[in-house]
Amino acid sequence: MAIEPGTKAPDFTLKNQHGQSVTLSSFRGEKNVVLLFYPFAFTGVCTGELCALRDELPTFVNDDVQLLAVSNDSPFSLRVFAEQEGLEYPLLSDFWPHGDTSRAYGVFDEEKGCAVRGTFIIDKEGVVRWTVVNGLPDARDIESYVTALKAL
């Protein structure tokens, strides 16, 4: 079960596609965070979703908002994926310990060994303010993120 709005967002530190550590709490007091979990790089629905975010990047990466996309892929595969698709925002690897961050947010599918499509909007104080979880084959509607961000 995914964590609910009003819950303090579990902190984490994960490596991005360049091998740099990214810590959620480093954005506290400065930026709202759109935290997006997706199953796997290089798959059709995931690629479509992440490229749609790329195409609307100023909405999701600016002085007030930071987009963080998390999968259970290795940082090495995320780097190739980011380069191939022109993704310039952080792609974070929840590869090892496998799925720990996905589990903390309640979006890890134990049977499939990957995160489901969970999205969490976290305010500047580190509190989850909005969430949606879609099944593996179901793409998300990025317009709903925009609406939720405007409500903060």
C-alpha cells in the first residue's frame, strides 16, 4: 500500500545516471519534489511517460520544483537510457539494496521485482501532498501533476 498524503516522505539517497548521490531531504526548504517511480528503462510505456516529462521539463524542473524519477535499474543502464532519450533530469537507481526506496513508498511489486507507477508530490517541508499509483501497463496523466503542483 502506497504511503498517503499527509505522511512525512521517507528520506533516501540514491545514485543518479551519472553516479552522483541524490538525497531527497536536500530539497527541503527549497523545492517541492515530484517523485516518480517507474518499472523499467527502455520499455514502451515508461519511455513514453519520461519523454512526455522531458517535453514539459520547465514545469517539473525549475526554481520551485524538482523532478526525480526512480526505477530499479542499475545506474549504468539509466545513463544509456537518459542519453538515448535526451533525459536531463535525475534518473535514480533503486537497484541495490534492490527496491528499498520503492518498498518504503509502498510501490514495489515483489512478484515482478520492480516498482509500479507511483507518483508522489512532496512539499518543501518533506510532506507528501498528493499521490497516484497506476498499474504496470497504465500510463499516468502528467496534467494531473501540474494541477497538484499548482495547489501547493
